[in-house]
Amino acid sequence: MTEAEPPSTIPALLAAVVAARGGCDAVATLDETVTYAELDRRSAELARALLAAGAGKGARIAMLAPDGIGFVATFLAALRIGALVTVVSTLVTPRELAHILRNSDTQFFISARRFLGHDYARTLEAAFPGLAGATPGKLRLAEAPYLRRVWLDDAAGCTWAEPTAALLALAQGPDAPDAALLEAVEAQVFPADEAVIVYTSGSTSLPKAVVHMQWNVARHPPELAKLFLLKPDDRMRPMLPAFWLGGMAMLLEVLSQGACLVYPPSPDHEDLLRTITRLRVNRINGWGDGLARLGKLGRERGLDVDAIVGFQPFRDASGEPIPVEFQSGMLGMSETFAPHSAEPLDFRMPADKPWCCGRPVNGYERRIVDPETGAVLGPGEVGELQLRGGALMAGFYKKRRGEVFTPDGFYATGDLCRIDADDFLYFVARRNDMIKTRAANVSRLEVEAALKELPEVENAVVTGLDDAEFGQVVAAAIVPAPGAATSPEALRKTLRESLSSYKVPRRIVFIAESDIPRTATGKIQLHELGKLIENAAPC
């Protein structure tokens, strides 16, 4: 007898989890906690309301809201009816919002009114001046030609919007779709249906729209949950918001296990600590300086930080802490719906595999190719990583497959990697992290690492500047260590002891940490960094 096929759509996955964990907490906030049965009821009511409004299979629905019960219920409702859901960042600017709603062909927009000082009604009006005087429910905007209805949780003063309460009321009307019709609709949602659009951040152009199928959204998170060692009784606080792919993946990982998502009212550390304490968080998913600062503050406030998985070093199966260089690197991207290569958190990499990302996850096929010729390279050789299968995106919205994938279906990631003879993958650099100077390739990350080892350097960011003679030259922006007295020439002299001469930066400027240009997700904007270095006064 063969094992039953795992749920491959969100309607099927939610039904299975509700059947197993209906009475257990699903989403907890300081204001309210809902069980899986209640989350099922609320998302079903909103799904029926959307059907009554004219949405259905393939409807383009965009949503903008902070993490919480409303976000999760709306997200699930749209996926239950087979809509294509675009998640919008709460940090969105009018220009970005105009691009997203127009590019995604959004028909129905569901949004919170306010969060952290933002008034999204004003953002919408700035994005689409044609909203002034528009009729609610009958929008006709040349700037967003498919947009028909906007619902806000507070529509006061917005003559063009409808209140969310009016949307929910559609589920109670005499001709509203009933539970039987919703069940019939869900039965027609298939694994190959397009499910979500995630807009990736970009520094020099408008973001790309990554499209994932129902299969990816339903089948990949349970596999990732195994890597994160999630258990049904866990109470997880994801540090990344759900409008970003990492936060969305963790949301679905937790729900797939019937565990509890815990969301604070804001990302403020005081709100985070109150939420962690009162709602009994035992898992936190995050990394970097923000997590370290939160842990430090928690200890100062008497919180048992060591009892919360994620704050302390990960431990192997024997309970011993795993040094960071032997932990799973978990390499992934928006296009792969989070990790495509990883090992479980309790896996200690072999002694000969430090800084390794791991083996393929959930059926991904990987190969390393020469980025110039496309020739497939052998074990241990560095080249561009290409991926196929697994939870790879369906493509970029409005882009032909031939513009995105190779003829045999692989996606060129832009990551320079190597795969050893045991099928373990190592990340080397981004292709755009490679600086080509006098026909030689220089990894900016290698130069940064060498700079950061110097006692005079607090932080360093390296990029390439166009140069008529060399093609590119290596350039560095340095944040000096407190009290350090140094000069570009002194740094170059020291670097020549550890780097080949062609890797030593020809241009060095000193800046403050706050001057480093970053996206909202914290990624360094290399293009903007290059302009900053070019415009800086010579040191």
C-alpha cells in the first residue's frame, strides 16, 4: 500500500491541519488568539465574501497589512478560492505601490489603513491621483486599468474605497455563496495553479515579480519545517514579516505543522519582549544584529533567553553547541521559495566541510556551469549555480519562459558556488559580487573579509567602479574602528600581505555606518555604493 500523497494545495493543507489541530492555537497576538478551527471559519467567511464580490480562480488580489490574524486569514482566504495573491510591503512608497498594482494586474485590493505612522489611503492617493472622485466598487483608472475595488479596514474620508466590513457582509447576503459552493471551488484548486506573487527588491531597476504555484506554497514549507525542527507545540515568532518570502515561508512552515504563529503589534523591541513573555514564545526565527540586540535586551530584563530556540547557538543531536562554521548555511532566494540547499539545524557539518550550505532540499536539481560558456563544471569547480525542479518559481510575471529559464528548464541564480563530490554546496559570491579588473576576477566578498580582519576597520563594503583602462577597479568604503587612525595607503600596504596586488582596492573612502546604502530588507545597494564612492572627496 503506497503512502498517501501529501496535501499539494492550500485548501487541502488547511483542511488537514484543521482536522488534526482544530482546537489548538494557530495565531496569537497581544489582543487575541485564534485556534485553527476559528482561523478556518474566518478565512472561509472571507473566501465566500470574495466569491460574492466576483473573485474566483485566477483573480488578481493584492493585500497590504501588518503581520497578524487579519493578514493570515486574508492570505488563506484568497488562496482557498484559487486567486493569485500579491503581498505588498508595509514599507511601500507611492511609486512602488503604483508599479506593483499595475504590473500585477490587481483587480481587488484589501488593505489596512494605518501602521507605524503610514496612512495607506494617502499612499494610494499619491500613487493614483485618478482616485479622486472615483466611484467605490467601480474604479476605472488608466494608471491601474484592472483595479476595480479597494477595501480598507478604515475607509473614513476615502470616497473611492469601501470598508472591509462591507466586504465581509457580502458573505451574509441572501444570495451569498454557501459552504457547499466554497467546498466545490476549493476542489477546483490544483497544484499547478499560480498562487502568489512576491516582488523582489532591486537597486537599479523596478523589482521583478516572482510567481509561485500552489504546489510550491503547500509542499515546500512542510519540508522546510523538518529542517527547522518545528514541532506542533511550538510557539514561533518569525522576525521577518510575512510580505517577504522568508517570513511567508516561515508562516506556512508553522501552519503546516499545526504550531502557533506569534505576532507582536510592532517590531519595536519593547513590543517584541512583551509579546515573547506574555504569549510564551519558545522559538524565534531571525539572525543578525537585530536578533543579538533583542537577546541582549531580553537578558537585561530577566527573560530566560536561553530557553528560546533561536537565541542560543544551535546544538547537534548530542546536545553540543555547533560552531557557526559547521552549521547549515541554508542557501535560498525568493525564486526558490526559501532554501533550496540546507541541512537540519541539529546537523553538524563534517570537519572537512566548514561554511557549507548543504545538500538539495525537496527534489531540487542543481548544477554548476561556466557563466561565460554555459559548460557544466565538475565537482569542486566554481561557477554559476543553476536550479531546476523542487519549489522553483513558475517564472516572472509577464516574462516568457525563454527569458527566464534555459532551454532545458534550469534557472540561472546569479550565485557563484561549488558542489563537492559528496553533493554539498558552498556559496562563493554573487556574480555581481565579482569585479573584473584587467581580465582578472576579484570577489568583493574576499576583499571585504580581508579588510574586516584589520583592527583599524569596523566595517567595509567593496564594489567595482567602471574604469576606461582596467574595465573595473576595486573600490572600498571603510567604516573605521573607534579611535583608529589610518589612511588608504596604510590599509593598502597591510592588505598586500594577504591579497594579490590586483585585489587591493585602488579607491578607498571613509564613511559612517549609517552612510552605507541599503534596501528595506537590509541588502547593500552596490550601485548606490558605487556612486557614493565616486562622489566622495579623495582621502
